[in-house]
Amino acid sequence: MNEITFENEQVEATGLPKVADLEFEGLADNYARTLLIEGLFSWLFFIIVFSTIQTFTGKIGFFLAHWWFYLVAAIPLLLILTLPFLIANSRGFALREKDIHYKSGIVWHKTVSLPFNRIQHVEVESGPLERFFKLTTVKLFTAGGARADMSIPALTFERSSRLRSHLVEHAGVVESGAHDE
Amino acid sequence: MSKANAVNRMDQWQRLKPQAIVHFIIKIVMRAIKEAMQGFLPLIVVYAAAGERRWSIIAMIGIGLVALLLIGAFLSYLKFRFRISKDSVLIQSGVLKRKRLSLGFDKIQNIELSEPLYFRPFGLVVMQIESAGSSSEEVTLGGVPRTYAEEIRSLVLQHKVPQNDHLSIESNESETNQSDASNQQQHLLHLPIGELIRFGLTNNSIWIFAGIGAGAMSQFEWGGVYYFKSVGELFETIAGNSPVPILLLTLFGLIIAVVSLLLLVSAIGAIIIHYDFKLSQLGTRLHISKGLFEKKESSLLIPKLQSIQFKQSWPAKILKRYHVHLTQISFSKSGAAARKSGSNFMIPSAKADFITEFSARLYPNFDWWSLKLNAISRLFVWKNLLWFVLPIALIPTTFITYHLGLPYGLIPLMAPLIAYVILRRVHLMYGYATDGKHGIVKSGFLGHSLKLFPFYKVQTVHVTQSPGQRRAMVANLNIKLAGSTITIPFMAIEDANQWRDKILFEVETNKLSWM
């Protein structure tokens, strides 16, 4: 390719650790199940709204009389049943000595890399459904954005507290080092 | 010794100069206009309801308000006291509600001095202290003698820069430079009025002004109606006995007149805001002073700089000038969200040789002009056409074909052709290069912008690939800095990986603070 040439290119290119070669750890086994339940809940919500409108106004009878309506309605259900497994499989993270990487996306593969010494703070969250499955989400914040720069879902309590303390420890060490200099 | 004296002298409660009352009056009036506009509504009621005596009542209310204003300003002046201790600025203020504030020197980001017209005869300035905390902690001292303010500023900012902070100027060259450069002011740039006019003409924001102007026009509805009516009549009288070309000519002339008026306004605005623009460097600090009616001074610590941007809009391209934007950071209280505050730190109308010299000053080891910029993949054009432009064009195509028939239906399909030309141009404008420690990214359409940043300032790196991009071995690279995001689309995958690995290596090994 059209590379820029500078002297130690070769050495650096081979010498630097490569993110592209990383092995990613998967998330919790029951992650797909939580996504599935979440999806079914939203599906249920739409069904309820739909049937309420139908019972009170009767306007939707037109749709119910056509076969294609059922086809259109079946597509989201099909997605809800299949996507969670694909999503859960596509996500994962990798820890290195000095940074953390998170990959996601079924169609658009995305990898976020975040060095420990840029972490501003770490949050651990757990929604009602997550609590039921004993899972948590770890969110990492840098100065790069107002929202979380990386959020790693579906970590068991034990795993997330281990990760959190690891991150906080490393973020703290590097950060205070930079200040004290 | 003299520094210790200065500290002692400042370390006691003191008032602003009496002229500060003027500053308080203006501040109160501005706040009333901004926040309590609806408070004036009763006046309208009085006007409508009071009958013949309305004017005397309004006059009395007016006198009352003015008296209140004067008393308020006077009390604010009396109750406002400040004190500079060894390591913090202490403020006491508030008439009804007392407020005490102490701002540690280490939390102070920047001190801006401005010299409004009404303070100029007395040699007083307004000192604005920006803190790293929330905006409620920002402090304004209106009415401080200039020399005194400068003393305070140098005291605070010297405290701010620890002994070995020259490290943060990221170069080995700085060590040799340091001894002679740190203590004397170096003048880098002074803009004559001609340059300011150039800036006014090439500044993109005149078109924003045009938008605001149109918006303001629509506010004055009855005035607007009258205006448009008269314009309409004008056209009618012309069109009534004139052929179409003359009508078009008039229209054309009108547009030219409006545009040149806008350009004139913009040029005058540029002169007012940037009059006597001076850029200088003192140690690790860049310093700007400018302004015709209100002289503004602001400074920026070079180590806090996140990225530089050289912008060249198409009119600026014709005049061969660049506008330099320096991006800083400042934090909200939570510490997580960074917002841009350095947007006002801009160097207008710089020439090409200044650009190279200036970037060599900030990033001494980065000779970006000698690097060859890599192009992004051509897939950028085709993917955008196929996935965005074509689907959007197909909607009106089907609609029009259905209603009007085929030949008309094909008209929206012209859009992809035009889009192709635009996308091709955008594609050609993209470019990127690195020396392993810094990156440069070029982008644009008619004009262009060059973004320079050292790798160690980066916060996070994202690499994204769609299936098509995977097949073509390209990826989108997203680089997040504190306050801005840099995107390189459709970059060769090995380049994207290399950039990511190098950025992470720099961030993790470079001992310099990114803040």
C-alpha cells in the first residue's frame, strides 16, 4: 500500500503489540437469554398497545384481514428470537497490561480500545433483569465524551468486581503518577 | 523577594476600584435583560390601564428602578472583597445572600483580562478567572488596575506551572530553548487591518449571520410584510413594462447587493473583534490580545493543547490564508464530560509560512509538510452512493413515476450523479499521515482543514468495519480526544491497525500528562 516511509517502520510494525491479533473473552453464558427476554418484553408491549387500540377503536381490523400483515408482524419476532444469540456471540472484551478492548457488532464490527491511564472513572450498573440473572454492566468513562466510552455488559458479579478493582487500581496508579511528576 | 512582597500585599481583604460600580451596573442591567425580561410586562399593563396619568406613573417606576439599580450596584461594590493568598483566590460577595468562594491556584485554568471602553481612561481591567470546576465557580473581578491584574495573573500561572513542566512541551528541543525562551516574551504575530478584512471576507460565519438576519427579519412581521410588499411593487412596476431579462438583472443585482453588504458587515465585525491582534509566547504560555472597543487578552498553556486545526475555507483559499483553531479542554464537575472551551482561541488570517513555523513551535519534531498524505479508499464514494444517496433518490422516483409517468420520474435520479461529483471531491480531500508520534488528518469539500494532534493526547480509539469494508480490507478509524473526535473513513485496514497500535503505544508509554 501507499505507506509513509520512516526509518524504524519495520522494527516498530513488528515490535508493537497488535490489537488485531487479540483473543477476546466472551461474556456471560446467560447474556443471550437476558437479551431474548428483553426483546420479548418489548414485543409484548407492542402487542398490548396494538390490541388496546383494536378493542377501543376497531380501526385495525383492516390489517387483521390481510395475510401480509401477519408476515410483517412475524419478522420482528423472528429477529427477537435469533438476534440475541448473534449479539451475545459478537461481543467480548480483551484485557492487556495497559489497556482494555471491547468488540461488538454483528454486521458492523467495532472495536474500542481504551488505555487505563485515560480512565476518568468506572461505574458498575445492574438493571432489574440483570440483577435477576446476577449480571452487571461495567461502564468506563474518559475525557473523550460525555457518555460512557465503553460499557461491557453481562459480567457476573464476581467478574465485574474483579475487573473494576483492576481498572481502578491501574487508572489510579498511572493517573497519580502523571500528576506527581 | 519581590514575589513574596507581592504575596504579602495581596494577602488581605481588598475592594475593587470605585469605578467598578459602572461594571456592576452593566452586569445587573444585562442580567435583567437576559433573565427578567418578562418582569417589564407590568409596565405594559400600566401603560394600557392607567389612562392619562400613565406617563407620570411610568416615569416614577423608571426612577425607582434606576435608583434601585444604583443602590444595588453600590452595595454590590461595597460587599465585594477579594484576597489573593499563597495558593488561592478568595472572594466574598453578595448583598442579600453572602457568598464565599475560594479557588485554588491549581484549579485555575485561565485568566482572561479584558479592557472595556468605560474602564480604559482609568487603566482598569476586568479579570475573568476560569476554573477547572463548574461554571458557577467562575469569578469576575471588574475594576482592577491593569498592572495589579497582571501581577496576579503571573503569580497564579507561575504557580500553575510546576518546575519541570517544560517537559510537557514534548520536545527535547525545548530543553535548549527553555533557558532563553521561558522568561522573555516572544512576539509571534501581529495582524494589520488588511489581514483582518481578509479574515472578515473569508470567515464562514458570515453565512450564519445571513441566516440569523433572515430569522430576525421574520420576527418583525409587519415590517417584513411592508418591505416585501414594496419589493413586490417594485418588481411589478419594473415587470409591468419591462421584458424578463431586466427583471432577472434586478434580482441578480439585489443578490449581489445583499452579499456585498454581508461581506462589509463581516469585515467590520472582524476589525472590531480582532483589532490590533497580537500573538506572543511567554514560556509555555501563548498569549492573545485583541479588540477595538473592548480589549481582550487570553492565554493558553501549550501543554494543555489537545490539537491544532488549520482551516481554509474556499474564499480563504483564494486569498491564501488559514485560520488556526487551538483546542483546549476544561472539565465539568463530574470530571467525565469534557467540553470545548478553547473555541475562542483562534488565530485568524495566517499565511502559509506562519503555519509551518507555528506548528514547528508547538510540535518541534513533526515535519508534517514533508509527509506524503495517504488517500482513503475509493469505496468511500461508491458505498455512500449505494447506501445513502440512491435509496433516498429512489423514494421520489417511485412516487413521481406513479403519479406523473416515467420521464419525470427519472429526474430525482439525477441526484446520485450530482452526489457522485460531491463525494468524489470529498474523497479526494481526505488524507492522513503519521510520523509515529503525531497524526495529521486532512478533510474538506471546497475548502479544507488540517488537523494535527500528538498521539499521546488521545483518549480512545475505535475501529469499525462493515461487511463490504471487510472484503475491501478498509476500516473507519475514530480517534477521540478530549473535546473533539477525528474520523478517517475507509482507511486501509493495515494503516488503521498501525495507527491504533502506535497511538496506544504512545498513550501508554509517554509520561507526559494529556491534561
